Amino acid sequence: MKALTRAEEQIMQILWDLKEGYVKDILERMDDPKPAYNTVSTFIRILEKKGFVKHHPVGKSHLYYPIVTKDEYRSYSMKRLLAGYFGGSFSKLASFFAKEENLDLKQLEKIMEEVKDDVKK
């Protein structure tokens, strides 16, 4: 899997929400100032080449849909972040966020309970 640029990721977030859509549908959901239609179309074609998106031809248009799930990309991104910035150490990552967010002991205990519940599932 390849990393996405910020613009590509923004388009993927929209496609994950839509499940499928035309370029115009994606463009409608983008924040102002909106990019040009051709710009979004170009990014979609790049995402196809990267293996994130496929399309069905519909008349003269294309209906795009994601083939990489949001969970798959989230997992890839987190592993990349963990390896690149925290030497692969989850405890260093957790410690960083605890300090960064100035979490107190109660908040940390709540996080631990949520993690335990998620691991049980």
C-alpha cells in the first residue's frame, strides 16, 4: 500500500463516506474554496493507479468506489506513524499523547478500560 497525499486522503474520506460517487458528488462535499472539477478528476485517476479506487462506466461518466477500506488504510497509517516517529513502540506513542494532551490519571485509566474492552471483542 502506498501513502496518500493530503488531497488524496481528503478525497478518499469523502468516497468512504459516500461508498460510491461521481466526481461531482465528491466535489460537492469538499470545503470551500473548492478545487476545479478537472483537479478532482485527476486525483481520482491517481487514486486508481495507486490501487485505492475503481470505477464503473455509466454512460459518458464514471462511478467511483473505494477498494481499500478506511480500516485498512487506518491500520497502514498507524503502523507507518508508529514506525517512523516512535521506533515501533506503542508505549512511546501512548506516552507522547498522554503528555501532549496533558491527560490525568483518571483519563488514562478510562483509556485503558476502553482498550481492554476492545481487545476482548
